[in-house]
Amino acid sequence: MATPESSSAPAMEIHKKCEAGNLERTVFNHILWVYSENLHDGMRALWSFKVECDMGEARIRCRGFVYRRVEIKQDPCTMAQPLVKKDDDRDEEGSLWAGIIFFKLKLDYSPFLGIEKGAVLQEARVLMTLSWMQGDVRRAKRSRRSDSDVVTVSLSLSLSLSLSLSAIQMHITPVRFEATEVFFAVTKLFQSRDIGLRRMVYLMIKELSPCADEVIIVTSSLMKDMNSRTDMYRANAIRVLCRITDGTLLTQIERYLKQAIVDKNPVVASAALVSGIHLLQTTPEIVKRWSNEVQEAVQSRAALVQFHALALLHQIRQNDRLAVSKLVTSLTKGSVRSPLAQCLLIRYTSQVIRESGVNTQTGDRPFYDYLEGCLRHKAEMVIFEAARAITELSNVTTRELTPAITVLQLFLSSSKPVLRFAAVRTLNKVAMTHPMAVTNCNIDMESLISDQNRSIATLAITTLLKTGNESSVDRLMKQITSFMSDIADEFKIVVVEAIRSLCLKFPLKYRSLMNFLSSILREEGGFEFKKAIVDSIVILIRDIPDAKESGLLHLCEFIEDCEFTYLSTQILHFLGNEGPKTSDPSKYIRYIYNRVILENATVRASAVSTLAKFGAMIDSLKPRIFVLLRRCLFDTDDEVRDRATLYLNTLGDGSVAETDKDVKEFLFGSLDVPLTNMETSLKNYIQDPTEEPFDINSVPKEVKSQPLAEKKAPGKKPTGLGAPPSAPTSTGDAYERLLSSIPEFASFGKLFKSSAPVELTEAETEYAVNVVKHIFDRHVVFQYNCTNTIPEQLLENVTVIVDASEAEEFSEVGTKPLRSLPYDTPAQTFVAFEKPEGVPAVGKFSNMLRFTVKEVDPSTGEAEDDGVEDEYQLEDFEVAAADYILKVGVSNFKNAWESMGPDSERIDEYGLGPRESLTEAVNAVINLLGLQPCEGTEVVPSNSRSHTCLLSGVYIGNVKVLVRLSFGIDGTKEVAMKLAVRSEDENVSDAIHEIVASG
Amino acid sequence: MGLLEETGTNKEINKIGSSPPSCEHKCYGCRPCEAIQEACPTIKNILLLDSEGKRVAVKYYSDEWPTNSAKLAFEKSIFTKTQKTNARTEAEITMLENNIIVYKFVQDLHFFVTGGDDENELILATVLQGFFDAVTLLLRNNVEQREALENLDLILLCLDEIVDGGIVLETDGSIIAGKVATHNMDDGAPLSEQLLYEIRIFLAFSAVES
């Protein structure tokens, strides 16, 4: 409840304001203000206002409203209406205010709250009243009342219009009639001569986006405005008209628009040009005819006209490369005035550069001088645009890059956050491709770690992590630790990911990086952040064997106090797989059993599974595990009890004795069928009531559209906990299980390597086929993954006829045809070959898909009985030497190299002929050998003339191989390579040389 | 269908820069077309929010936020993200959902300008500065919410003068304010007597039709 003091204060304020001038409007607005905040206070304010001041018109207006309000004493919604109907001059004015006050009331302080349909309708009525008022204004004029009255009315109208515009922005969608009502009410205000009010009317029309019928109503008014003497009218009328117009009307006004483009008033010219840019999207044929006028406007003295004209001219000609090139050539010589136009020109220039390429004779790039010149422009906007354009040039050289980096470096120490952000973001991008070029900025970058703006700080850190070398890691980590505590989770995740890749790059530094990860793991943070850290640790454990023990302990400590069930269960699962393989598995048991005591049922259940895995793997622990598992038999949750009982029995404590192999299979084997396939199969099984038990082998094992997914992410490992424990082995495991389930291939022994799928068909052909090459010691099995993409066909007896005439050492030993291949269900057929034992036999295979086609009625899904034999040519593929080499990395190449000893070393030099770049040569050799690049040496710093690349792997027969490649490139792009191989078997070293020599 | 419902489709016309340049195979099939940044600098929206993150005046030029609720959600997230920062002396900058946002706070008003993530940050900052200067001039240095609401018409006109359909119209605050602040009578302006007549005809026809 308001006290008398509080109500008199605003009144006094009003009093003061009134004296300041612009009297009536201020009075009115303040009453609105007071009133809208608190109804009661507002009433009091109005009353006191009436009592305390005697101000003629203003008082009368207040009275008009207050009297009504007091008399009616009803809901404001019904209030405005009866008032509107009164034809008395004074009352009408009062009602006007009442209407507006009511509207403001409905809006509840901010004009955007609590708006509803009724309010807009009400507003329309208010507007009707307002236009009525216009008549009143004319009457007033006749009776020679002062002009200031008229202005006041226009002002309040204008404000009222802006409120309704805000309402429309909220997308309150009245039924058709009401919208039209609003539109007409607004258009009636065309009768006012007030410029501001007219502008509001334009704005309303644009916001309402009238339909064609309504456009006609306002067209003539707008066209009159377009030809008026007032420039503001002309400019705005052009913009409105072009916004709401269609093609037919456009041809009518085209003449005026062309004139407007070359108008001497820059506002009018800009309005026409910008409208032209918009119209080009819908009616390009008309706008293209204005090219001469636009060209003239490009020469305009007004800065922004030049900018708009340039944008339009380029858009008109963007498909004509020669014209764009000419435009750029002429303008880069002249002086473009506006910084915006200059930025635009830089963008067009880099487009031309992209398309023309480097001048081969001199090695110079056309227009580079222009871009470099822009680096000395006085506007920062232009300098930055030019610097960015230079960094984005394709195959940019260090010489070209240097001036741009220097400019950006200056920006890094600017006092403006926007400038710092722009610079550090660009440098961050450069660091991905040219890390060496950015190292000069490292000192400035380090000072940005403590930047107030966290986006800048995070970008600086990630840039530093990309450019840093091994020696600077420790110092960097110290700085980041102080920074981590006060940034948001999303930034932390970015940092964690950058640290993960840094750690993979410098495996020797895993200790400090792992410590850092574990320390931030202990800090406060949301699920996503914690998950990112845990994922990173898991990846590091997987890729850096030395980091395993400490990583697992960090994870154990984390689950001691982890609030996220998901992360706990995932870590327990991971611990179950990795823990038993460590040197002292017993130390993990305490952490795991603590989960059984302390956590919720889900975590308890997965802790039981993890315990069982330890029991199965380590016999010495088995008795103690049994004790723990037996305690779980009394758990309150039945899932936990069930699991404990099950594991106790399988592990041999109970009556059911299983063989060791079966137990491990049961505990560690994963469901080797995709869950979606499993779900469909189970659904089908439930639908047909049958006595037969469900057979898991009937579930298709191929993941739908798998080749597509693999294409999307070439070489991208599944990351984190969600991925299988170890990507290469697990797909290998799946393949191995699949192959051993086929009796014909079961005798082939251990699978050495399975290749990535090789596509044998073009995308989107009738049948999609890819092949996976499985290498055994004495055999090779080709697994053809086939997908039928024609809904009207069913394929049966699908086989692949392989012609191995160009693979002499191979002889076919068996095939496994595919019985049936329905639409969109991938399935496999196999062909097996024998080859000499342990020899990396190579050869080329051509393939033909042979099958019986049956038509399928798409409506019923039933196939016809008769089929037709058919064949389908597939592409050839090769078994290459790389298929016999497993990619296995080593964490410390130097140690591994030295421990291998120089006896098995074979060194030779090769000429690789002319190559496009060193990177291309390095990648070619890596792909040829199929070895794992170590320590990030597969990345060639740009423009370097020489490079050393380290590779490691396992050759068939489980022979470790290490390779050191030294590349050099000369001026004519001739690449020479020195190849040094060390391996456990010198014959293998020779074999590697053989591969390179023949490749 | 309501007239206002059509705004969504009509707005399509106004979008620029978002579509890659249309390929008419002028490249002679030498390489696949890629969306390259050569378009005009584009502003996605300009927002003026109060100290609680509620709208004072907003204008969207991009159809990235098609519905009002999407717009409100964007405003809310941008407000919560920037709320604790100090953008009172210099304009600050941040990234949100692949957009770059430059912003500046004065008293209880928060000014935002949004652009795509490949936009030149300094152009966005220039637009923000232009908007801020113009509002300061129009509100006669009283840059606060109350004053802004009372002059909402001027602020909306100001937004209209800075950017048209995403393309920067003017960046100089004093010129923008000059264009907006002309609230005087213009006797030379054409008066549409004919308009009333046309409306009557239109209404009469629609009455007959129904």
C-alpha cells in the first residue's frame, strides 16, 4: 500500500519536469509512468497533480481521464470503449489519453509484457480514435489553436504507434479482420503532416507486411511520398514500397527507382540501392537492368552510397568472373572512401585471388600488394579485414603472412576487447595451419590469459596450446590452472579438449597434463565438463600406455565422490576392462567395493559386474572377490542381487561350472549386434507368436548406412567412454567373432588385420557394395557388405564372382553366398583365398555381383515367385602391402628406436619425383606403408623445405617395425626421401624398402 | 489466414547473405561450389534490453529465429551470458551459437548487435557504436530505460535507420539521430485525401463479398 509520501514524490517530480519545457508531453508521460507502476499511486499522483498545479490543457486532460476512471470504477478493459464514443471535444481528448494509458497499463511497465490479442485490438480502436482526433486537430486548426497542440497530439500518436508495433513484433496473430483493422487504422494516419508520425506509419506497414489487396490501398500514398520534395519521405517511401511490392508494381515504379539511385541526396540513393539488393533475390531480371545507374553511384562522393552501390554491382555481376575481376582491378587502383566499402572490396579481391591462383613465373600473387596496402589503412576495420583476408589465402607463404601477423599482434595489446577478440580469434585459426607463424605472438598471447573477457582468454589459451612446444607445456599449465577456476563450463570444455590433443602430441608430458586433468576433475563443474575430462583421461589411457596406472587411479578417486550416475557406471565398466591388466589390480578393489556400500542401485549393480571381471581375470583375487560378491546377495535392490548370484555361479563358486573361456566370453564379450537391429528383430519376434526361442544369430549384424557414417568421419576415432574400449581392436574383435562364427573360415586361425571398408560402387547406385579385407596368416577373406537400394526388388543367392588372374599368389578356397537381400537391409557375402604363409602377397581383384532378382509388390511387400538371374559389375580393388601392416603407435619413439638396435637397420634414399607439396609426399608414403605416424610428425609445417616423419607398426607375423623418414624438397618441387627402417627381423626391414621401391 | 501470420513468408524476401551465391555452373565444372564469404557484411539483429533482460526494442533481420519464442529464448541466453560482464566503458564481445555478439551496457540498458561467426567483428562494433551514439543523442544523454520507453518511437525509428534487412545503412550516430529527430510539421507533405475514399471502397467490396 502506498503512503502519502511516496505518492507526492512523483508528483513533485512531474512538477519540476513541467517547468523544464515540452510541457504536455512530459506531463502525460510521467503520469503514464507513475500510473503504470502502481495503480493506486498513479491515481494519487494524478489527483495531486490536479490539485497542486494549474496548467490549463494538461490539467483538463488529466481530469478527463481521472473523472472517468473514478466514475466508472470498473475493469480497464471495458473502460476505454464507452469513452471513445463520446463526441464531446474535451471528453474525446480525455478518452484518447485513457486509451493510451489503458494500453500502457496492459503492457505492465515494459511494453512487452502481458500483451495479448485484446490489447492489439484495443490499440486498433485507439488508433481509430486517434485518426478521429486528426479530424479534431483540423477543427482545432480552424479555430486557430496553437500549432504546438497539433505537435503534441502527433507525438503521443507516434508513441502509441510504437507500442502497437512492439505488440506486433511479439507475433500476436489476430484473425484476419482484426489485422486489417489495425492496418487501416494505421494508414489513416497518412493524413497527418508530421514527419515523425509518418515515419512510424511506414514502420508499421513494413512490420505488418500487408497482403496484395492492402498494398494497393497504400501504394498511391507511398508513390506520392516517393516523389515528394522532402528527402526523408522519399527515402523511406522507397524502402517501404520495395519491401511490400511485387514484380508487377515494380515495373511501374522502376523509373523512379533508377532516378533515385543517382539522386544527389545520399539518403535517397542509399535507400534505392539497398532496396535493389533485396529485390535482386526476388526479381533479378529487373534489378539487372539498373547496372548503368549503379555503376554511376559507385563513383558517388558519399561514402555509404559507394558502399551500397558496390555491394549491388557485385551481386548483379557475381556470376561473371571477368566482370568481377575488372571491377576489382579498377577500384583497387582508385580510392574507395568508406571503410565499409573498402572491406567489401577486400572480400571481392580475395575472391578474385582465389579464382586466379598464383602467378607461376614470379611466384607473386595478383592483388597481394593491394591487400598489404590495406594493412596501413587508417580504419581498424579495414586493417583487420585485410589481415584476415591474407591469413585465409590458400597456400599462403610465410613471407605473405608476416605483415598480417604483425598487425594482428599489435591488436592483441589494444585496449578495446573487440579488437583483441578479433585478433586472437584470427590467430587461433592461423595456428591450426601455420603454428610456427604465430609463435611470435606467444608473449602477448600469454598476457591475454588473464583477460577480463573470458572468450578472449580461452581463445588465447587454445592458441597457445596449439603453438606451444614441449618445453613450454609446464609453464603453460601453471598459468591455466589459475585461470580455470573462474571461467564458465563451456570454456573449460574447450580447454580440456585442447589439452587432450596437446597430450597426444607430446606423450612424454603426460604426467603434468594428467595431473592437471585430475585436479580440475576434483573442482566444481557440470556434467558436460566432467564428461569431457573423463573422456580425455580415457583417451589418454588408451593411447599412452605409460599413463594407464595413474589415469585409472585418478578415475577411481573421482568416482569416490561423483554425483553423476552415468559417469560412475561408465568408469566402473572401463575399470573392469582395464584394471585387471595392470600390475597391481588389487588396489582398485577397495574403490569398487566402496561403490557397493555407498551408491545408488544403478552404480551398485555395475560395481558388482566390475568386481566379477576382476575375479574372472585374476585367480589370486578370486576367493576375496567371492566374499565381496556374497555380501551383495543381501542388497536391497533385486538387480544387484541378481547380478551377484549370476556372477557367483558363473565364476565357479556355485554348482554351475563353466570353462574359463566361456566365463571370460560371457563377462567381457559385448553384444555384437547393433541395438537398433536387435530392437527390430525382437519386435518382429513378439508379433508372430511362436514356440521357438529367439535366436540372437538371426539379428542382422550390419549397421545401416555404416559406410556413409565412415565416410563422413574418415579416420576419426570414436572418443571417450561412449566408444568401445579400444577402437581398432574392438571392430577387429567384432569381425573376428563374425568370421569365427562361419564354419568355413573358423580354421583360418587368428585374424591379423581387417582393413577399412573400400567402396566398390558409386554412391547412390542400385546396389551399394563395399569390401573389407581380412588378413589371416595363410588366408585372405573378403567380406562384401551389400545393400539393396531398390524397394521393388528382392535379391537372392547373392555371390561375388572374383577374378584373381592379376593376383597370382592367391587361389580361391571358398565362398559363402548370401541367401536373400531385401531392400535396405545390409548383409554380407564372403569369398576366401589361400596365399603363401607369412608372405605379404599383393594383387588386383576384379569383381562381379551375381544374383537372382525378384520383383516385389511395394504395397504388400511380397515378392514374386519367379526371379531373373542378373549380374552387376563392381569396381576392382587391390590387396596392397599396407594391408599386412598394423598401425600401432609407440609413446616414445626415440627410446623404442634405440632399444631396437642398429643391426636390423636398413637405410636407402629414394627420389619421389615432382610433388605438389611436402605434405602431399609425406601423406603418400604414410598411406603406402600403412604405418602409424608418431608424435604428430605427420604434420608438415608449411613452407618448410625438409621434414622428418616417424612411423611405427606391426608387420605380419607380429614383427615390430619403426621407420624414420627424412624428406627434402627443392625449388622445382622434386622430393627426395631418406628411409631408415629398424625392426625385430631384418627381412622385414628389407620388405619395407621393397614396398617403397615398388610403390 | 491472418495478415500477421503471413509475415513469416514475406520476410523470406528480405534475407541476404545467408544463401551461398547461386551456382549457374559458371565455374565450368572445375570444382564443387563452396559457400565462400564474399557477401556484404550482414547484421542478424539489434537488441535493446533492460536490466532484467526484457525487451525494450528489438529488430531481427535474419530468419534464423523464426518464431517469437525462439527470439525470446535467444534474448534470454544472450542476457544471462553477458549479464555479469562489465561492458560499461568499452564494447565487449562474445560468441553464442555460432554468432558473434558485441554489446555495451549503460545504466539499466543493454545494447546488443549480432552477426554471423565469419563476420568482421569490427564492423559489428561500429554498428553498435552508431546505435549507441544515436540513442544517446536522441535521449539527450539520459540513457536509461525509463527515458527509452518514453521515446520508444524514436528508438524504433533509429533501428530502422541503422540497418535495412541486414545491410548497414549508416554508422554515424549523429547522422542517424538527425534522421530520426525531425518531429516537425511539413506543410509540403502530400495529404492523402484519396486514401479515405479507397478504404471505403475496399471495405464496401469486402462487405459485398462476405
